[in-house]
Amino acid sequence: MKSYQTRQTVNQVRFNNGLTWAWSALFLLLSIQWQPVSLKMPLFYMFIAQFVFSILHQTLLKSVSVKGYHSEKKNKKVKLLSIILLFGIFSGNIFTFISGLVTLKKSKSTAFIYSIYMVLVDVLVISVTAMNVFKPFVAESFLTIMYVLISLLLFHSFILVFGDKWHGWHNNIKRIVLVLLALSSLIGNVLTLFVAVSLYKEGIAGQKGKRKTSIREKLVRNQAALLGLLFITFLITISVTSNFSFSQSFSESNNYNIILQEPSLIYPFGTDNFGRDVFSRIIFGAQISLSVGLLSTVIPLMIGGTLGAISAYYGSRTDNIIMRLLDVLYAIPGMLLAITIVAAFGASTTNLIIALSLGAIPSYARTMRANVLQVVNYEYVEAAHALGQGNWWIIRKHVVPNALAPMIVRATLTIGIAVISTSSLSYLGLGVEAHVPEWGNILRIGSKYLETNPYLAIYPGLAIILLVLSFNFLGDGIRDANDPHVN
Amino acid sequence: MVSKKNWIDRWTDNIQYHYKKAYQNKSWRMGLFIFGMLFQLIIFISYLIRQKKSGEKNIRDKMEKQFNESGRAEALRSQLENQEKQKIKFLNLNVSSSQNQRRVEKLYKEESNREISERVEAYYENDETGAQSYLQTTLDWLSTTGGLVLSLFLAWPMYLFLIVVSLPSLHYLIQRLLMMFFVIIGVTVIVFTLLYFSPSDPATNILGNQATPEQVENFRQLHGLNDSYFVQLGETIKGIFTFDLGNAYAGNERVVTTILRRFPITLKITLYALGLSVAVALPAGIYAAVKTNTTFDQLFMLIALLGISIPSFWQGLIFILTFSINLGWLPATYSSTNAMSLIMPTVVLGTGLMASVARMTRSSTLEVINEDYILTARAKGLSEAKVILRHAVPNALIPIITIIGLQFGGMLGGASVTEKVFSINGIGSYIVDKQFIPDIPSVMAGVIYIAIVLSIVNVFVDLLYSFLDPRIRSRVKNG
């Protein structure tokens, strides 16, 4: 009989195995030039490296899935393979890195899993920021930021390696480490907060071996959700650090000497019709996409949630009035409402956020209403009434916290829709102002050069898809973690 | 002759029964009064005459007097006072005596009112007194042939109302249609208000800065821009229902004519996309649910997730790049003479719906498959195909229809993007083009008419529910 932990390990390795093979297949496809048929050599060497790692990974999967394997027992072959696979990260393969770490460590606490992704975010950010080295010049604070990032990487790696010795540390050291971790989230790497919370919770006496019930703990089982979280955190971090590490002049000032250049090391995604570096523009565009997406999710979440809660809690006439009014708003498709608002008040980021928020209010209100209707019937609400507590107090303390989980799931899943709507409107010329590097705007320019320079349209589109896909993976993961049927 | 009388009798009985039932509901009672105004007036007069005759002018006053005199009032008050005192003592509350007095007074009023009403009711019920309530007077009138004919003559709207109220499904339909009507008016108000408070001046937008004051004034006169907010709003609402919204600002064309010309192609693409996505997603989703956790399932769900994550304009561009520019199989832009040019827009528009329907189908089928009645069906020895197709799928259909109804709106809204990518002259691209001017009446009409189409679709989906789900059907029947 295999232990639960062994089973989890095998599942993770199997998941990574598929991704590793897909990753190497991607490089093979990229390395082939179709017309005329030939091979792009640097990419083909990359493919060979990936291929070797994939085969090694396959061997690891094989030796892990045999009957006699237990993740708790020492296994020389697995250990050796894991250590080799760790080096996959230098070839750009994060999946072998994850598998290697997972099979190397005996105890896999929540904090450990999150630390893996925390370190991966650091690695990704450093490698993307390092692309600036090839540019003619770099931003003033580039070096400082690089030092900060590398020292954070070292600190986080230390946590990753020695985090399981946490229980043996002195209390003061624990405190200092927690504070440092929390502080390091300031550059945008929110996963450090997850690690800090997990470490703190594990440190509390009596927590060990307890059933894992919170969403944070259950999410660890779902690797797709974690990968989504990885990409989102990476984008948040890069949008915070890019303000200091990327030079704005490449993304915003026109340079007619270098218009419409092919992708190269200096301009990884080429340049557009004004000679602006598309790579830098996409990096800066992450700020807009993320902030518009988050804001136009949080605002309707608050307003719609409040309206839904009030409407369900008070019922009868209040309910009728609020819901009928929202029905009217619901009858206008979000996209058309946004177009109407833009037609009336002009295209700008603020108007865009207002328009998207307004359109999303009814669906949040409906979700919240349904949840609250369910919660209101529970005994603890009746008990609170019997104790003479006021309506507001009951709503705040008993009803809303217990009705919030489906709202969070819904919010995570709709951030993706908000991101798509933002870029769609920008593509139509109705969203963010045209000069702002926003993904939809970049794509709009790219669509004009589809025949001659298709990469101008492809890369920003890929960025949008990856972001939306990440939010959807994360949302699905949170939903599953929250669903009693699945657990 | 006898049988005919029976027939009439049955009908009068029926009418009386439904009238009584409708009368008991407060809002329906209002309807009866309003729709049968003339007839009700006659009855009211006869009711007053009868009251005078029987000398029971104010039964309620009498009952109240009786209530007070019988000592019941005192008893009730002291009982309530006692109750409050007990409560305060038990909960250790700090309540001043005046506050307490007020509360007792309030409770007393409620209780005494209820009891007096009960007494009045009982008085009417008692045949010996000969007094009649208003309802009984009406029913008396209706039981005579003359009264019936008179009521039919004077109050036929009331009978229509009665029919609607007494047939649950018709009642539901009318209710739904009424709601739709109000939603349409609400949508008009919102869209109009948003555009009305636009800071830009349409006259200078259209005519340019060089326009003379006379020209501007003329323009404003022509489009009724000098009227007050409410007049303009009223004109718009009227225009929406009479299909006459005046001329567009730019280009001397009637707004509604243009919209009607542009609508068919959008509807065509949307419906094709709907058909395509249901045809692909439903079988695939069911198959994925039956073969849970197989490679097909996982791969298919990954593709579906990709499908909801892909922005349609990017998908359209990639399609054009691959199939038109690189491979040269399909035309990149739409032309009405070439049916092949519809393929790409349909697929692009349908992708989102396809993906969400597939996900929904899989999850709802999975939920149903674990129910007991599926086990029963298997135990009966039915074939797997029959178990799935006859027992699982119909029960899994409800949430799927919900998601289709919801996504249809998104599709009509999203059509503007797809239309722009493939340069189709549909309603979506019309709205987008006109908002750049900005041509207010055109944008408004486009948005409102799409919302109306959506509302109709929603009513249709709701009716489909009650048709498909026996639980909803029974809820409709029971009001």
C-alpha cells in the first residue's frame, strides 16, 4: 500500500512528465523553418537539451511509479536522477526542476511546495530582466534591482532548502525570517506571503498532522493551479520591478531608424511601426492589463456583493426592487454597455474600468444573493437573531464570511474575462488611450502588419492567453479546493 | 334545454370559483377592480343599498365596540404587558418603562386589529345575521343570468384578467412578458441617460467648429436636442416601440432602416455559431464525462479551457494568418456571395460558447451520473448508451441551457469584435463605427435593439426550462 504522500509525488511527476514532453515538442516545432524546410540551429540545440531532460524525466517517472517505491525511503537511483533534473532549470525547463525537488525532499509541507514556486518566480523575473543586458543601454537603477533580485533569490532558496528544519530554529530567528519574507513580497512576489503564512501555521504547536482544510493548503495538490499562480505572480513582480529595471524609452519613444525589425537578441519580439521595442511594451503592458483586470473585478465584487447580500438578507420588497433593477443592467451585454459608455464619455482607462465594472455588477449580485439565501437558513444565523444581535452585525459577522467562497471563485474566473474585454476594447480602439502600451493596443498595431510581420500580433496575443489561462487554472483550482464533492 | 342549463350552471360555478380565488390575493383583487371598473361600481352601489337595508352600516365599529366591552381588550393588554416584562427580566435588558409601554402599545394594536378582523369575518360567515361582505354581493350578482350578462358586457377585460390569473402557465407567460417589457424600458432609460449626459456636443461634433450658430441651431431643432430630458426620453421610448427613431446624425438615413438591414447577417453568424458549438460541445462533453480522467477527457478539457481563454480577435487574426495568408484556403474577409467566407467568423464566434458548453456539459453530466436513478437504470440491465442518453443527458440539460442563454448575450456583444476582424457589415461593427463619430441615435438604437433580442431569447429560455424541468413546471403550476 502506497502512502498518500507517495501517491501525490507520483501524480506530480506524471503531470510534469507530460508538460516536459510538450515543452520539448514545442522547441522542435519552433526550430523547424517551413518554407524552405530547414532547421534553426540554436533552437534545435535547445530542443536536443530538452529532449535529453525529457528522457531523464521519463526514467524518473518509471522508477517512481514501480510498486516498491516509497517517497519516505531512501532511493539512490531516484536521488541521482532528481539532482540531475534540477539542472533542467538552466535550459529553461521548470517542470524537471519541480519534479526533481519534489522527489528529492522527504517531507512535503505546504510551505515547501509554495517555496518552490516562490524561487521559480525569482528565477523567471531575473532571467527576463537580464534580457536588458543586450540593449544599447539600460535603466539607471537596473543594477541595483538586479542585486536586490539576486539576493532575494538566495534568501528564498535558503528557505526552500532549509525550510523543513523550521521547528528547530530559535523563536527570534523565526520571527526575523517571517518579517523578511513578508517584506520581500513588496517587490510583487506574493508567494512569499503564502510561504510565510504556511511556515507560521506549521510553527504553531499541535498543527502538525492536522487535517488540511484551508484553500491555501488544498491548493497545493493542484499543480495546474499552482502553475497559474506562478505566472500571475511572475507578472505582478515584473510589473512592479519593470518600473526600475526597464527603460521606458524603448517602449514609448519613437525611433524611426529601427522600424519593423525582426526578433533579435536586442529586440526579442521585434519592433513596431514606430520603432518601439515590442518586448518592453509587453512588459509594461502587464501593469495595465493586471490593474484593469483586478480593479474591474474588485469594484463589482464589492458593489454587487453588497447589493446581493442586502437583497437576499432582507428579502421580499427590497429583494424585488434591487434584483429587478439589476435585471435591467443584466439585459445589456457587457461589451455593448462598455461601448455605450465610451461613446458618451470618451476612451480612457478610468472609463474603461467603470464600464467593465458596471456590466459585471449583476452577475456578482446574483451569485452573492444565491449564497446568502442559503446561509440565512442555517441555525447559526437563527441563533444570532435569538441572541438579539443587530441585522448589520449578523450580516457582517455571520452571513458574508460564510457566503464568500463562491464569490472568490467567481472573481478569479472573471478576471480572465475582464482581461479579454480590456484588450478587445483596446483592439477596437475603444479602450485604453492608443499610445499606452497595453496588450490590446500592441495587437492592434500588429494586426495591420499581419502579412509581413505576424510576430507583432502573435506575441501580445500569447501574453493575453497565458494570463487568462493562468487565472482560469487558478480559479478552477480554488473551486475544486472549495468544493466538498471533490474533497 | 336541461343540459344547456347545466352547462351554464357549470360555467357560472367555475367563474365564481375563480373569482373568489383571485379575490383572495391582494394584488389580483386590485386587478379585478381596475379591469371591471364599471361593473364593480354597480356592485358597490348595490352593496351600499343592501347595507343600509340590513341596518348594519358599520359592522367593524360594532365589533370593535363589542371587543372593548367584553373585557377581552383588557385581558389582551395585560397579557402582552406581562409577556414583555418576562422577556426583559429573562434577557436582563435595560429598557425604560416608556419605551416598554410603546412596544406593548404597538403589539396590542397589531393583536387587537387581527382579532377584530376575525370577528367581522365570523359575523359575515354567520348566515342568520343576513349581512353580506362585498365579495358575497359580487358572487350573488354573478350567479344570476342577468348579472352575468351585464358583467360580460361591462367588464370583459376583467374576464380576460381572470383567465390569465386562473391558468398558471398563461399567467407565468404573461408575467414574464410584462417583466420583459419593463426590462426593455429600463434598458432604454439607462442607455439614453448615459448618452444624454455625454459631455461632448453632438452639433459641434458633426458639423465641425466652423458651423454657424444658425446651422447648429438648425441641427439641434432637427434632432430635438433642445427638448428637456424627459421629453427626449419619452420620444425615445415611443420610438423604440414604433420602430421610428428619426434620422442618424451623419448620413441622411433612418436609423431603424439601417439597423434592420444590418441585423440579419449578425443573427445569421450568431445562430450558426450557436448551432456549431452545441453540435460539437454537447457530444464531446458527454463523452468526456463518461470517460472521466482518461487522456481524452484531460486533453479535451485543456482545449476547452484554452477556448475560453483565447481572445476572439486574436483567434481571428491567427486564423486569417494561417488559413488565408499562409495556406490560402479561405477568404480573409466576408462577402455575401461566398459561403466559404462564413466559416472562419462562425468558428471564431462559436469558440467561447463551445468551450463553456463543453465544460458545463461535462460537469453537469458527471453530477447526474452519480445519482441513484442512474444506478437503478443500470441495475435494470439497460445498455450503457441508453442509460446515458435516456436517463443522464436529459437531466443534465438544465444547467447547459442556462449557460447557453447566458452566453448568447456575450456572443451578440462579442459579435462586434468578430465583425471588425473579418470586416462584416453587421450590427456590431455598425455600433463600433458609429460610436467614433459619435452618432448617438445609431449607437443607442443598436444597443437597445440587441438588448431586446436578448430579452426575447431569455424569455424563450425560461419557457424552455418550464418545459424541460418537471420541478420548475410544478412550481409554475402552484404559483
